[in-house]
Amino acid sequence: MVSFLKKLLGDSNEREIKRLEKIVDRIEALEPAVQALSDSQLREKTQEFKRRLADGQTLDDLLPEAFAVVREAARRVLGMRHFRVQLLGGIVLHQGRIAEMKTGEGKTLVATLPAYLNALTGKGVHIVTVNDYLARRDSEWMGKIYRFLGLSVGLIVHGLSPEQRRKSYAADITYGTNNEFGFDYLRDNMVIYKEDMVQRELNYAIIDEVDSILIDEARTPLIISGPAEKSTDLYYHANRFVLQLKKDVDYEVDEKAHTVHLTEEGVAKAEKFFGVENLADPENITLSHHIKQALKAHALMKRDRDYVVKDGQVIIVDEFTGRLMMGRRYSDGLHQAIEVKEGVKVERESKTLATITFQNYFRMYKKLAGMTGTAKTEEEEFKTIYGLDVVVIPTNKPMIRKDYNDVIYLTKEAKFRAVVEEIAQRYAVGQPVLVGTVSIETSEMLSEMLKRRGIPHQVLNAKYHEKEAEIIAQAGKYKAVTIATNMAGRGTDILLGGNPEFMAKKEMRKMGYSEELISCATGFEEVDDPEVLEARKVYRELYDKFKVETDKEREKVVALGGLHVIGTERHESRRIDNQLRGRAGRQGDPGSSRFYISLEDDLMRLFGSDKIKSIVQALKIDEDQPIEYGLLSKQIEQAQKRVEARNFDIRKHVLQYDNVMNVQREVIYSQRRRVLEGENLRDAIMEMVATVVENAISMYTGGVDHPEEWNIRGLIEYLEELFLPKGSIVIQDSEIPGLTRESLKAKIMEVAEATYRKLEEENGPENMREAERVILLRVVDKKWMDHIDNMEQLRQGIGLRAYGHRDPVIEYQIEGYEMFEEMIRSIQEETISLLYRLRIKDNVPKREKVAEPVTATHGEVVRKPVVRGEKIGRNDPCPCGSGKKYKKCCGRAV
């Protein structure tokens, strides 16, 4: 019925493409007129567009002309002309949507269209990439188009000084990584002085690999942290205890839900081992938590799948990309538990100074857009959480890749024997093969099997991360066999016949060129350094030489059917499978793909339906006989959909909790910003005093209406203890009967106002205004950090409320609100207490810092500041400690 309606009414995506094609026709119609313009006339268009915007036209009005101008600028500057489908992608991005474009369709060039158009407003455009290499490459490469048209380009990568960051954020278009943008936002909300902030208002962002950033990385928050004073001894004790336990006797593992818990026997053993009466008692909550984390480390976390041990450190492996996540740590003590398990140095736990999820950071942009090769399967999540819909853009050339049905085996052993057999057959005729695995363990086992068959191959996984781009670039060569652990967001195209760029780089290394000089030789930055210009000349000659070789080899590979992709098992997410498939058949190339599955694979074991098992049993086949049956492939896809829905529910649930914190974060940060803007705080301080006095009166008078029954003495003692001078409030016994709460408040406020005026006279009004700012910010930051910890503690235990038939999220919202109100009261009390006891001998010291980030997760590393003083040579090592030459690091901005 659904397919019949699609035929009758047309696919909704097709209808959308037809509607957008009309705008593309208008852009194409302008091409002859735009081509006739001189360079200066083309450049003048930018100012003309800005004037028209100021006169009331909208960006949508300007879109056809602006896109035609960018297309022509790209043709003149880079020799690249946007295809029609790239214009379609640009329109979708401008509209604040997600453009799904297949691998090799030129997404980097597509982003220049909406980036230029939206930059005309002067409010800034951020183009977000997944790593520093891509951000730097794209800012230099595509930056030539923007600079030609008179716009400025900034770059935000690791290791820049605040001045360099501020300059980059002030540019019309800024390239950078998701981590750096997020960390800068957090750091901006920890400064004491407005001039230390680097970011502008968050206006418009285009996210490359949008599914990777907004879905895969959305579960892990960005955290800036400082050292905590917790001991690590308990991790060792918990580890020794867990080593004595037996699975299914002392503890049970639920692989599907990724949870583990002690049985009654396990709890009894724990109480005996640690000498406690009842493990469930509140005073044993820390012990219970450490046991749980040690259990997780041993029963759920696998080495070479979830993490690797490298250079004496436990490093997380990204389950979606197979990349090492340097600097990122599992939260809540799990990382320390794994460190003990693996016998490496246990790092101290850290205290969170500031944190935000990518979900909530990117939702702050006024307009958000994204592009990726795989998004349609996650459209519901994009719509629900970000309000983004997905438009699938047609390929420039027809897709001719052949996707074969899945081949299913009863056992893993039989499956891998078949995989090796197919690789051997393809290798014998010379067809390149790319094999995708879901774990490092599988890739190494497969590598051993190929070695025994004498088949040369390359292995790419988190252990060989450094060679990533080079290995992937050559995966399309004649007779190449490449094994890769996950293929998401590798950022390098596989060219049939080989990649001449990487071959030229390899040759330059042999010739003795440094990595830095090779990077400059293949970069796009305007330079006049003779050493770099010479290296560029050598690179171009080598590139041309290797291009002749790869073009010949390409013809052979095309004749053999292009790149053949083999998946050794289905991933939990169809999107990751599609990314692996998408490596073959780029830009109209031939190619093929096939997935091998066994009933022992995790996906099939945990989520495969009984229907699949019953079909297989009915067929009564032996171990080595494959089952290639279209109905089974559909059933497997249904299993994946179930897992995707479950994972979406988990992320949505996490977001419900984080939304509570996000509302509170926005309140605190917006108030902070008002203080930083230099707002006169005297009136706000006196409002705080009035609130504290009101709360105190309410507390000491209770619900009693008769003044004679009020605890006046207790009230006075409390206020004098908190902020007022001793003996400043005088209330005679004869006055008490005639008091009302309002008159009592008025009397106390009169004393408070007079005391504050006296302080201003003693310290000077200007000093008091500065002190108000600094003290308020210091108190807010201190209390906010404590509040983050308290909310995390609340969240850890709130799930137990479900046993009492109460919604944990609602309970978290209610208690979180009460804790937030308590924090606000605490901020008010401590601020006025400090201000009323202020004695300034000299001027208030300037340039105070509230919280200095010491360590951080998710890749945040503290660099030494570069102090300008003595002359630093351009080729000297940069004093910031990056290991680069000064001219290529902090000296770039000079």
C-alpha cells in the first residue's frame, strides 16, 4: 500500500527536490551575466549585497545572485565549478536543514554557498568539522573564495592564544572543531572580565559529519575540570573483591541493557569482604558505587573493543569511528576502575568546573544546518531534538554500485572462513577489497587468517590510527586489501587506482622533507617563503608523475568492477553500515558490497527476532552452507531498527535530565553576562539584601501574627552574624507590639543602606563597583560548581524513585529546582556577607581569575601561554610547548 501511494503521489523527498530545482534554475540563468563581470566587479558584489540587506531585502531575496557569484569565484580561484546538485545542497543548508550527500560529492565546496550568503549579515558563520586537520585544510582551501570576495576567514584549532581566538571569531566565516567551539563557550562563561571572552553571539553553524557530532558524540558532555581531593585506594579494594566473583553466581550481566548487578550471594560476599552490615545503607553508597564500577570494568568493558592501553594509559575507542578519543575519560569513576583492572597508573578523580552537551550547545545557535553521507535513518531524532529535517540530495552521476544480499552463517568460524575465501578470490584477479570490522579484536583475528593464506593487506584500527589517511587513500589500488575498524567520518576519499596526492607525500618523506614542510607544500595558504615555494614545485612534479600511474591503474580496477566492500557483521546502526558501503561507488564509479553475518554475532544474539532463528532452523543446513535470502536481510534490518529506537530513547532520556541543567545553566550564564557587560550592580546588591532580610524575617516570625511571639532577638543575631555590624539594629521592647513585618523590614533595610553607604565612603565608589563585580562572579562560580556536583549526585540515585511508581525525570526536575533555589539563596547570602565585610587597603587587584581549568575530558589540554618579550626566530621552537616552529604556531598571527 505504501509503495503504491509513493508511485501515485511521489516521494516527499522527490517533491522537495523538484521545488528546490526551480531556485537552481534561477541561479543557472544568472551564470552568463556573472561570468561577464571583471574580478573587481565580482568582488564589489559583496558590498552591493550588504547594502541591499540594509535596505530591507532578505537573504532569500539575495540567494540566487549570491550563489551565482560564489560559483563564479570558485571557478576563477580554485578551478572548481559547483554542480547543480551542489547548488541544491547549498540551498538546503541555507534553509537550516540537513543535506544528505553521498561520499565524494563535494560537501566541502557546498558549504561555501550558504556560508558566504549568511556571512553578509556580519553576525558570523561557524563551519564545524570533526578534526583540526580538516578545519585547517578547509579554511585555507575554501578561504581563497571568501577572501577573493572580500570576506575575512578565521580558524579555531587547538593551541591558539585568546587573542588569536578572538580575532578568528570576529571573522565573517570561522572554521573549527566541535570540541574547540564548545570549550570556548564554557571558558567564556568562566571569565571575570568581558575583554577575556572570545566568542560572539552564536548565529549560524554548518556542521560537517552532522550525524557523528549531533548523535554519536551527543551522549558525552564537554567537561572542563580541576583536580578533586578524592583518594584512589577504594578502586584497588573494589577490584580485588570483584576478581573473586563468579559470573551468574555472584553477579549477573545484561548485555542488551549494558548493565551488571550483584546477586544476593554477591551482596553477602561484599558485606563480608568489606566488613559492613548492610551494603544498601546510605553510609555505604560510595563503597557500593565503587563495586559497581569495578564490576562494569571487568564484565562489560572489553580491551581492544571499548578501549586500548597505550603508553601506560587507558584510551577510549570511539565505537562509531574506531578512532582513539585522546584526552577523553569515562565519567563517574569507571575510567579509574579500568585503570586498576589494566594495572596502569590511576589518575585522580576530577571536579567539574563547567560542562555542556553538544546537544545543548548547538541548539543555542539561531540557525543550524548540517551535511553528511548518512542521516535519513536518524531523521526522527534530528527532528525531535534539533528541529532539523533531512533532504537527500541526488548524486551528480548515477550510483552504479551493486549491493548484494547479506550472506548468513550459523557460526562465526564459518562466516570468517567464507570472508577470507571471498577476499582470496577477489585478490587473485586484482580487485581491491575493503573489509569493515566492528572491533580491533576482529580486525586482528582476520589479519592473522589472511597472513596464513599469504595475502598481503593493510590494517587500519585505533592502534594504527596515525597511518589512517594514508591507508584509506590507497585502498582503491590494484590488488589492495584493507581491513578497517569502522569507517565513519574518515575524511579521505578512496580513489580507484590509488591516490597520487598521498603517493607524492610519501616520496617527499623519502627525500627528507619534514612533515611540516610537506604540510605547507600541499596546503592552500598564500606564502612567499622560498623554501615552501620550492617544496610546492617538487610536490606538483611528483603529483603529476604519480597521476599518470594511478590513471592507468584506475582503468584496470574499473574493468574489474571497482572497489568491493565486505562487512564482517552488521553494526547496531544502519547508518554506520551505509557509511561502509558508501566507500564504494563514489562519483559514478563502479563498486559492490556484501555483508557477512552469523547467528552468533552480538546483534543477532541479543536483538535478532525468533523469526530469523525459526527460518534458519526450518532450512536445516550445515555450518558451512551460506543462507542468502532477501527476507532474512529484511529481518536483520528490523533488528537494527529496534536497536536504533532503543538507543534514541536512551539519548532522549539523557537529554531530559540535561535539559533541567541547561535551563539552570542559561539562567546563571545570562546573569553572569549581564555582570560582565559592566552593568552597575549597586541596585542588584541592595535587592539581594532586601531578599535576604525578607527570608530571615519569614523564618524568625513563622506563621505567627502576634509580634510578641516573634523571635526578634534570634533574627537580629542571625543578620549581625551574616552581614550587619554588631549592635547596628536596635529594637526596644516597647516598640515590638506595634511592629508589622513590613515596618520591621523597613527598619532593617534602613540600617543596611546606611552601612553600605558608609562602606562606599571608606573604600571609594569606583572600588566598590569593581568589588561587587568580582565578588559576585567568584561566589556564583564557586556555588555553580558545587551545584553541578550536587545535581550529578541527585541524578545517580533518582532512578530508584521508579520503584515507588514516580517518574524519575519529574522528581529530578522538582528536586533540581529546589536545589537551584537553594543555590541562589546561598549566592545572595555569601555575596552580601563578603561585601559588607569588605575593607580595601589599595585598589582592587585587576585581572582576577575565578576558576583555572587544570585538566579536562574530551580532549581539553592546558597549554602554556606565550609571553612576548625577547625576540623569537621564525624557525625557533614555539615557546608555547606545541613542538612546532614559531612561524607555524603562535607566530602565524604576527
